[in-house]
Amino acid sequence: MNPLALLKKYYPPDGAAYRILLDHSERVAAKARAIARNLEADADFVHEAALLHDIGILHTAAPDLGCNGDLPYLCHGIKGRELLEAEGLPRHGLVCERHIGVGLTADEIAAQQLPLPHRDMLPVTMEEQIVAYADLFFSKNPAKQGRERNPDQVRASLARFGTDKVSIFNRWHARFGVF
């Protein structure tokens, strides 16, 4: 499976969305692969999944990213899962669905009335956690692209969602941040 060919299948390579998505995804994939290589994780899968983790953004209303879909940006994970399952990549699809922040619980989705299915969307496997962790360091925002956040900046961005989200990051950082 060639993740870049799959991205080109859904995104015109000369479009802004493709350029933004590819730049972001390559940065996430490089960080995730470096972490996976130093742990007992499937580094090839992590690399592929990191390249594809945001494939669902094309269905969202994110004009700054070159995406003119009709769904809220938060839905890009579930749309990515649907897309990758249709491509015969269910394991990669789970990474898409579960990579939002440090994950979402069914209770959070219901309590906040988020436009998502009411089920846990938490990174379960080490590989899912590595991709979600690496993703937290890189923005797709064109004004911020190319710069890696430091751990304190990641903590600050997660703090608005609750101290429990920061605690999850801190556990991941203790496990993955040494690489």
C-alpha cells in the first residue's frame, strides 16, 4: 500500500489542501516513525497511518486548509475512518478516528453534543497513541506550518479541554518523548 498514492487519489496534487496535508502528515510521520523505531511498535504501520491520519479533512468546511466540504472539522477523523475502511485499511482507519487530541470518550461526545457517533474514540494500541502524540506537535494552519510545538505549548493547547487531557499527554510524553 502506497499512502502517498492514496492521498493523490482523493486530493489533487496541485491543490492547496494536498500541499498542506502532505506537509503536516510528513512531519507527523517522521516524528511517529522515530518513536516507533525505538519501541516495540510496528514502525512501518505507524509511518503509513501517520501519513493518512488526516485524509478525511476533504469532507470538512476548512477553507484555510483548502477544504470545502460541509462537515465540521471535528468530523475529519470519522470520515477518514470511513474512507480507509472502504479502501480495505480498517486498522489505518481506526488511527484516523482515534487521533483527535488525545482521544474522546463517548461521555464527552454526548455531554458536549459533538457531531460524532456516541462511542469511545480513544487511541488504544501503542501505534495509535504514537500517531496521536506526534500529531499534537504540528499544526496544519498555514501560518504555523513547519514549526514544531514544544511540550509546554502542547500542554497549553490541551488545557482548554481539561486537566485530564493534559495528564494523558504527560503519560505519553514520559513514554514517547525521550525519542
